[in-house]
Amino acid sequence: MKKKFISIIILILFLNCKNHERFESGKEEFAIVTASILNSRKNPDLKSDIVGKFPFGSPIFINSKDSFEATVDGEKGKWIKENVTNGYIFSKYFIITSGNIHKLKGVVDICNFPYGGSCFIPPGDLYLVGDFYIEIDDHMDYLPEDRTPCSTIRIGTFKKDNDEFIFSSPIKYAGYNGKNNHCRITFLNNLDKIGDKIILDHLKKPFNLKRMSDSNGTYYIINNKMIYDRSKYHEYCSEQSLHDKVIEVFDSYYINEKIDRNNLFSNYSNKFNEKISE
């Protein structure tokens, strides 16, 4: 009887242990970079070799269990292992979150004839990482001015309420300028002083996305702004009879984009490094 009782206790402990392991393995942890460039080092030490560099906004898988307490530049924190290069990054320069990942791709449908020309801010790609969003915007109409940012990145929190995403004002944002058709070359430290009012107003406002559906699938409208029928949009734009009129239409919305969790940073990096047209 005593042996049977011990066996039952062992079985209960074993099952509890297995449940705990499943919970831990399903919990993804991320770092979101808030420095202009975050160096990852081979060992948890400022003197150690740099094995990776991550730009502002980068979402990175981390392992917080592999960490070391330290003081860097007078601030206490932790060196935490990141899973891209297996190097160590210091906690002063990133936000930690956990949960799921999701990507929403910004789309613009344009009819702009016959005279062209309008300044607007197209929707940037949105990375939803844990409790935070990261949005990369390219302000194409502002190229190639040296002082005005041709690109901005903002980081904030979000929540989902049924068919709606609700995004906070950003807690961090940054701007870049560039050369030719490459937008993200030079990090702008004084964006609030040199940024165009249109861009700064856009950056600082909270916003929401509402889920909609049509014959082409699911999409998300911005701040409840209705758009044209997407199934007829390109047919409308190609109507030659309309070309003698001054017609200019910009429709912008978001669509889901599949993203491989194992390639989260490389997907962001490809977006960060892509070249655009004015």
C-alpha cells in the first residue's frame, strides 16, 4: 500500500512537471530595440567581440533564462542572450515582451491622373510582437531632402478588441534620412526639432484598424475610414474615359501577411533595408 501511494505521488509530480514544461516552451520572449544601433556581443561584456548589430525597432527572439546582471554606463540591468546570432544584448537598450507575432502589410491603391502630385503618408508595415507594435513608414513625397525624414519607425502598445486593433500613441519613435531611393541610412537624433509637422502629427497620434471582408479576402481599414470596392478599383483606375478629368484617389488599408516565426528579424531587416521609389 505504501509503495502504491508513493507511485501515485511520483506520477502527480511528473504530470505537473510536464505541464510546466509545455507552458514554458510555448511562451515566446522578444526584445524590441530602442537604441539607434544595438550591438550584440559574443560574451556578456562591453569588451567582448561584436557578433551582430540590430537597428532601431528590431524584434528579436531572446532567452531571458540565459542572462547575467551587470552595470553598463552607470545603469543596472542584464545581459540577455538573443537567438539571432547567439550573442548577448544589454537590457538598457531594448523593451522585453512576450506572446505571439503577427504582421500587417500596408497597401495603397492609387488613381492619380492627369496632373499627379500630392503629399500623403502611406501606411507602413506593422509588426505586432507580444504586447507591442512596430511600424515602419516611408514618407516618399519627402525625398530627397536632407533634413526631413524620409522614413520613421514608431513603437507602442496595442490591444485587440473583437475585430478591431487599437494602437496607443508611441512610447518611442525615430526618423531616418537617406540617399537616392534608400530611406534608412542616417539616424536622426533630433526628430522633434527637424521633423515636418505632418509627419510628427502622424507619428504621435493613436490609431485603430477595423477588420473588413470582401470578395478579395480580409483587410483592415484605418480609423474607420471607408474605402472603395477593392474588386472594382483597378477597373475604375484603367477607365480611359476618366483620364480627361482631374481625379485623384488614395485608398490605404492593411492586409495580413504570413511571417515565419524563425525569420522574424530577417523579415524586419529586409523591410528596413529595402529600397523605395519616390
